[in-house]
Amino acid sequence: MKVVTAEIMQKLDRRAIEEYGIPGIVLMENAGIGATEVIGRSYPGLTCKNVAVFSGKGNNGGDGFVIARHLFNKGIDVRVYLLAAGDSLRGDAGTNFNIIRRMGVDILELGGAGSLDSVWNELKACDLIVDAIFGTGLNSEVRGLFAEVIEILNRVDAPKVSVDIPSGLSADTGKILGKCVNADITITFAHPKIGLLINPGSEYVGRLEIIDISIPRHLIDEEKIQDHVIDREDLGVLIKPRDLDSHKGDFGHLLVVAGSTGKTGAAALTCRGAMRAGVGLVTLGIPESLNPIMENKLTEVMTEPLLEGTRGSLGVGAFEEIKVLAENKDALAIGPGISTEDETAEVLKGIIKEINIPLVIDADGLNALARDTEILKEVKAPVLLTPHPGEMARLMKTSTREIQEERAEVARRFALEHNVCLILKGWKTLIADPEGNIYINPTGNPGMATAGMGDVLTGMLSSFVAQGFDMVDAAKLAVFSHGLAGDIIASERGEIGLLATDLIEKIPAVLSGLRNHVDS
């Protein structure tokens, strides 16, 4: 599904009006009707209850007036709190304001802090609050009366429904602009805005509902939209039925270079995740002293002992061995548990410069790469990087806080500049491709913040790449199904105590479910 910025949404509205002759007031009416229907479904039995609609003076406020009108016509006790002078309203918002005024809808104009004294007491008896104060055009910090009103709304126990976007949230960055309504439901129009889907904005959205306001589909198709949310339907078609006469060679041979003393678990999880995701063959390259451990631990995986350096990590000489191993493989995953020793970093450098099969680089591989990201200019094959925010900060020589503040743009910029596909892990994991597209993953939960989850993801990613999936498709399928597996387990057993090994066993069922969802 496509995700839009505030600028793109405004352009779509304008083109619908100017090129197709759809009056702006019709778009506003469609928005208000659709929002009213969502409110009715979500909160049945509102008749004879109290609803407060907080409106600003722009088109978002106009949407609020339409909602107030339709609720009023259903016999609901509605009061509109206007954060502007009624006589100042113009355009479609002004038209809809005058309609509700003539209908006799109760309206209170909030002219300053003094007028807020009674609002708190009134809202204690309110059954539902509709937030239509600011829309997607907000780009400066909320202050004064608006900030005070938002503070009051957030203190009220009544459920809150935000129109298009919670007031105080940046539609483009997900940043909180001073104060922000903490909504239970956000009803957005036409397409989701990126700020609704990424942190910290996603924490204020509640349940997201998307309604059609009749923007012509042709306009959406024409617009160059680079932000997307990963959609279950798009993924299911990627998983093809396997021919009856298939053999293991048909599904790819993956080379994994992972593990060092104390970190053999990372290697095992990566390999097992890859096998469960459907690759035909996996070969693990691991420092030679650890090879006997892995031969016992991994029944279905072939292992190859590699020349060893200091403290049970890869030695420089291991590169030539890896080079030979890679000759008949379909992809190479490197990084989980390989350590940050200097010799290991030299091995990675050689792989990037000389090996010409698709690379998935994770964990300690990323820490080694952070020493010199310019080496990516010498890469011989497609590359997929999988950093968490701390690793991303090391790659970009900045702080984790700065990464988290601009997640989407940071990921996009790095992928463009280095011509790689990049997965920035965390809540609402992001995928950035070399063309500047961003894909937002909607699955996953806090229970997945446990050791080894990233190793399983690396195994899944590299498995799909070895099976022949396009790099971006492999990334989308892996992060979505990885998160979905975690969500299913959490729904069955709760988030606490969710292990990476639990998730591995759920992968086949999740992939089968995605395929069956398309077939049904």
C-alpha cells in the first residue's frame, strides 16, 4: 500500500479538484461521512450520549463540522469546541460551519485560556471526543491555546478519535510538535501518511482506519510515491507452489559465515532460520575449533571449518577458503557472532571486494563495515544490510538518538548513497532500496526484543535471496513474516518469554498462511 507525505496528499486533493472537477466540499463531505461511519461501527450506542468535536479553522476543522452534522442528525448530543473565531472561517470549512450553526448544533468558541476553565468539567461527562484541530499541514510546534486544549484532551478518560492525523503530529516525520493528541482511533483519508506509521508518531495513532474519499485512482498511479507499507496480499503471490519433481538444488544453496567463541548460538539460529524459510541447502563456515560443536548442533546444515585467528574468530586466511566455498552458492550471509577482531574485518573487506554473489551483512559484519563504508563502492554483487539503530549509528558516525529521530530519511539516504538495500530494524522496521523507496513493516511486537531474533531474521532474509527472490522482495517477505510469527506466538502465549527458537518453528506455518491467504 502506498504511503503519502502531506505535500503529495495536498497535490492529489488539488488535482482532483482542478483536473477532475470534484469540488473540494465534496471531498470534505466524503471524509466526514466516512469518518462518521467508522465512529458508528467503533462506538455503537452513541445515541443519547455526549460527543465533543474540537475543530480548528482549516479543512481539518471542516471535516469535524461535517462529522458533527451527521452525528447531530442521528440524535446524538454534539457540542463543537471551535479554536478560532467563527467569523474568520472561509472556504469549504466556513460553509460547513455555517450549516451546523443554522442547524442549531451547540458551538463554543474558545477564545483564550480563561475560556478553558469550564471545558475540563464539561469533558468529564463526555462519552467521545473527536479531534479535528490540526491536519497534515502542521509543521511548527503547537503553542498557546492549542497546546492547553491538547493537554486537557489527553487527561480526559473518554475515547478520542483523530481526524486524518492526531493534532500535533508531523505527517511527514512522525515527530511530536510540542503537544499531540493521544488518539484511540485515527481515521485518515485516501492513503496513510508516513508520520502515522513510524515512531514516535505511531504511538499516538491508536487503531488506524483508512477511508476512501473518491480521489481518482489514476491520480494515485501517476504520482511518484516512494513510501509504502508492506501488504500481506503483495507478499502471498511471491510464494509459489513447489513442483512435484522438485529437488533440494532447486531452492538455492546458502553460505553462512558466522560464529566465534561464545557466539555459536548466533550461527545456529541463522542457519536454522534459513532452513525453515525454505532454502534447499545451507553450508556454515565457522572457525575450525568451533566446527565440532556445530556438527553436533546442526543436523541438516553442512559445516566447513575455516582458518582461525585470535580468540576463536576468523583468521585472515579464512578469506581464501570462503572464496572457494562461495563458488557454487546462491547467496552469502555474514556477520552473526563473527566478532569484531581486526582479522575478521579484513575477511569481510575481501568478501565485499571480490565475491560476486548476493551478500547479506548483519551484526558484527556491520560493525566491521562501519570502519570504512566507502568500501561498498567496490562491491561486486547486490548487498543487503540489516542494522539495528545502534549499528546504524556506527555506520553513519552519529548517535542512536539521531537515527531514531529521522529513521525513514536516514535509511533512505544511506541506501541511495551506497547503492544497497537496507533494513533498519526496530519497532516498525523499515526497508530502504537503492532507488529511494521506503517500505514500512506493520508486524512485530515488544516480546521480540530478545537475544537471537536478529539472527533468525538474517537467516530468513538470506534464505529468500538464495532461493532467487529479488533483494527487496526478499526483505519485505522476511521482515513481515518474521514479525507475524512473533505476533502469532504473542497472541497464543503472551509477549514475555518469547524466544528466537520459538519463532523459528513458526516460520513454515506463517509462510503457508500467506500463500493460502492469496489463494482463498
